[in-house]
Amino acid sequence: MHDAPQQHTTHDANDPGALVDTYLITLMKPDPEGARQYVSPELRIRFTGGREMRDPSECTAFNKARYAWVKKRFESTDVVAGATDEYAVVYNRGTLYGEWLDGTPFEGNRYVDRYVVRNGLITEMDVWNDSAEWMLVRAGLATL
């Protein structure tokens, strides 16, 4: 397990895993404007709970409303077998760490992201994580 690199890295246009890593590194800075270069104009984003978004800036705004700050520790980025230059499915998984809005630190919050890459651009992004469960625990409504 490692923290997402802090430096912007270049990616091989034929490597959908590297594309996803570079996109995530850029998005988590946060730099939604820079992240746009890696996504299709037809991008569809679906966050935990079925929240639909269309632009990286919406991810940044959502995170800003939930966390004081948040980063990802990548555990793996996996390209599903059978990927081609025209179509690939990529999973990135790891843990989130950061601070809740009240300044309380957290780490170890699991996430899995699924991406569809078509012709070198991300067209779909699905995001799942444990944040909602952790928020229920903090509110006294659940136990882990």
C-alpha cells in the first residue's frame, strides 16, 4: 500500500491503468480542471448512494462538503483482462485518509473505483467507499 504520488506523472496513452492513476492523482490534489484532460465529454460519474455527476469539479465539490480534506492511498490499479485500446475496464482500490469537517482525522476508509476507458479517455467512473458507514457510527446510529 502506498500514498498516491504527489507529482503529476505522464501516462502511456495505451495504458488505461496509468491513465486512471494519473487522473486520480490530479483529481485528489484537487485539480478538477487538470483532471478534465483525461475524461470524455460524455463522462458519467456515479458516487456511493447513486449520486450522478458529469464533471470532475462535481467530485471536488462533493468531497469539500463531506471532508475538510481527503486523499487516497492506492493499494492496486487493475486492468480487467481483455482490454483493448478502444475499451478497457479498470479498478483502483485502496483506503481514504484525511479529516472530517470537524477536524477529526481518519484513515483506513476502504474504497473501490471502477472506470471505463474508451479510446484513451475515461467515460465512466463508479465510486464506492465506507464513508457513509463511518458517518453513521460518528452519529451514534451504527457500530462497526
